[in-house]
Amino acid sequence: MRSVVQLAAIVLLALGCTERRAARPLEPLTIAVGTLPNFRLVYVAQAKGYFEREGLAVSLQPHPFGKLALAALLAGQADLAACAETPVVFAELRGDRLSVLAAHSTATRNNAVLARVQAGITRPADLAGKRIGVTLATSGDFFLDTFLLRYGVDRAGVRLVDLKPDEMAGALERGEVDAVATWSPTVQDLTRRFAGQLTTHYVEDLHAEAALLVGRRGFAERRPEAARKVLRALLVAETLFREQPAEARRLAAAQFAEDPAVLDVMLGQFDYRVRLDQSLVVLMEEEARWARRIGQAGPQATPSFLEAIDPAPLLSLKPEAVGLIR
């Protein structure tokens, strides 16, 4: 009897080894992604093993902000990029054809203008004639322009200084700029660093920024299973944010050694949902008109941003998450 049991155990072990050898290898996929709070759904999906569970060997390529992540995609250094919608608009206007697979977060309180009280700026109208640091061709740039319009300040009457977020504190300290327009977590970092020296201006009805998952045009046709797998993993991460927000935010903080209490406030500004709706098309068209108005786009015809959105993979997984007029 013992020999029979032993033989059965050996057979089962052999079968198990055969199954493991026969298991399909993970499909490699590189995602260039900003390290900002609006992209944390991607990081949480990686930390929880959701991509691997879908059969993907995802390599996250971190960048300080989304514009640089998209640049990595366009340079052929990544398969997909997670970035805000504004760099996608500028890329399309330049003739780079992209494919938006989904938005994975939105926010109306991510951007703000911070101004030095010592420069005599206590209200938005005081920005007239001042030097403002901003990361050009980003969502921060679009927010600043709509902010200036709201308060009757002519963009041509201010001096814009192109700064990366990590350059803004130094520029403020040296008096090289009177104000900056930027996003989280730079907003919070500057507020703490210059306590009492800056006025902070949010306008929540100005700009609903979207974080997008983007590939080269036709990505889903070339790699349909990879497109569905990565979106399915993000949908599972969305469920975690919805049903276990404390765990999701803990993971989002742990990967960057950030103060969980501070990050918790920032993460609360974002709606982490995977979706595609008509408001994204409207926003991108509005930003294209803005880019032309400020002289940052050539005379070529405005591309169809509806064609830059590929809803097929998300439709196959969660049809109710897609609300496009086609």
C-alpha cells in the first residue's frame, strides 16, 4: 500500500511540475508613469500583483510628472504611458498619433496658484504684470491660463517662466518669480515650506483634470490581450480604492516613503475610476483651441480627439464605463 501511495505522490508531483513548465510566460509590458498622486491607481495595481495575476510582467518606469512619461512613450522607451490629458493634446497637435485606452483618475482640486505675499499679491487680480513660474504645455499651464481668464488678467501681461515643479521652491526663494502654478504634491510642499508667505488659490470649477493611460495609435489592435489585461488590473485596483480605501491609500503612500497623513489628504482629491466619457473629448478640444490661442500649435487642422480614443478594450470589460458619442 505504501508503495502505491508513494507512486501516486510521485505522479502528482510530476504532473504539477509539467503544469508549471507548461504555464505561459508573463507578457512583458513597460508603463512610463508619473509619480504624482493622480497616477497612484497604476502603482497600487502593481503593488497588489494585479498585473501579474493577469499574466503581465509590468515594469513601471517612474517620471516626475506625466509630460515626461509621455515623452518616454514617444521615444520608444515604453509601451504605455500614464499622463494627464494636456500633453496628449500637444502631442496630437504635433502630429503624434496616440491611443487613449482609459482615464483612471479625475480631479478638480489638483492644481493651484501660489503667490508671494511679499510681492504684493493677495488676490488673483494682483498677478497682472507679475512673473509666474509654470511647467509649460502641461495641465498646470492650462489651469493657469483659465485662472487668469477667470480673474481678468491678460496672459500677455504676465511673464511666464518655464519651471519644473522641483525648481519652483528655489525660484520663489531667490525672488525669480512672484507666483507659481502647479499641482499636488508640490502645492502642499510649497505651502509647508513657505508657511505664511504664500497665498494659495484653488478654483474647483475651472478644470477637471484627467489622468490617462495612453499608447501609440493602434496599440490595442497590435496587442489586444495586453490592452484588456492592463485595464482589467486597473479595474480591480479601482475596486480596492472604493471598497478598502484605507488599504489602497496605505499602499499608495508606502511605495514613495511619504507621510500617510499628508498623502491621505491629497489622495482624497482624486476620483480613481477607470472610464471613458464625452467630457474627455470636450476637454481635449477645449485645450486644443487654447493651445492655438496662445501660439503653441501650428496652423494644421485640429485632429479628431475622438479618433485618439480607443474604447474597444474597456467596452469589452465594462461597457457601462464608456459614455462616448460616436
